[in-house]
Amino acid sequence: MDPLRPFTALIRSLWVASKPRTARARAASLPTLPSAAPSIESRLRLRLGALSPWQPNRAREIFVATVLSNALGAELEADPDFQPWVREVSAHLASVQDLSSRLDEVLQSLQRDTASP
């Protein structure tokens, strides 16, 4: 099983729930994230590979930004409202200790796999 799948599904559901009702209908019609998982993993490996020393908060923000931009379009990252929302979702993920710990393990594993020859 893809270790990122539960996290990407959670991010997607948080995003959909935060949108007005009309945007929710549009968001529900977006393609599902698991089919895009290899793209997410590749982008995460690249971005996490540059994160040194390890910073769990920054890694979580990278994860959230990558998942959202993958699902909703890379142009979203240029939106000035995007980063505050990324920080808010990241803080929510951090507030659930078990979830935060597991996500940190998965992200560190991706980073280590990237650094391995």
C-alpha cells in the first residue's frame, strides 16, 4: 500500500470541506489523488531532498503544498492565499500527534530514499 495515500486523502477532504458549497461540487469532480500518487511521490522526493537539516514543520508544509498543487494545478502555488492555507492545514496535521508522527516518518523515509545512492 502507498504510505502517502491516507495523508493525500485527508488533505483533499480538508480542502473540499473548507470550500463554499459551489466549489465543493467542482472539487468533488476533480480526479482522485491515488492515480496521481507517483507524481506526488516524485515531487515530494525532489523537494524533501533539498530540506537539510530536517525540519518537521517545513516538511509537512512541503507535503501539503505538493498534494494540493498536484490535485488542483501548479498555478495555485503562485496565489498569495495559498501559503497561509498550507500553513493552516499543516498546523492541523501537526495537532494530531499520531498522524503527525506517522507523516513525519513517511516523509523522512522519502528523503532518505532520495539521498541513498
